[in-house]
Amino acid sequence: MLDVRSWTSVLGSTAERATKYLEGLDQRGAAPTPGALARLDALDGPTPERGEDPADVLRLLDEVGSPATVASAGGRYFGFV
């Protein structure tokens, strides 16, 4: 059964992290740094046998993945996929 209280916390954290990301775009370069790209190795690994805590997954994606993104908040981005 869905634990509404725990999901409310995760969704609140998601909104806070998204706001922080958007507010920090002006201080970032357009492309990720080589160091940020190298840290993506932390995401490499086997798929877990069981689900993980959503808050932990969100934290990892934000702390490791966000710095390795292209700094763009607009709706029109013509980068290579």
C-alpha cells in the first residue's frame, strides 16, 4: 500500500532539489566539467534485486547526475541525444 507520508516527503525534496538546480543555472557553465562527468561512474553498477529507498535514489541522482547535465532550463534545446 502507498505510504502517503513518505511519498509526500520525497516529493517535497524533489521540488526543493529542482528549485535549487534551476536557481543555480546562472552560476554554471553550459557544459558539465570533466570532473562531473567522471563522477557519473557512481551510477554504474548492477540493477538492484530489490527496490531502494526513493529518497536515497533521488539524492544520488541529484548529487551525481545534476552536475553532469547541460545547464539549460528552456523548452528548446537542440543538443545531441
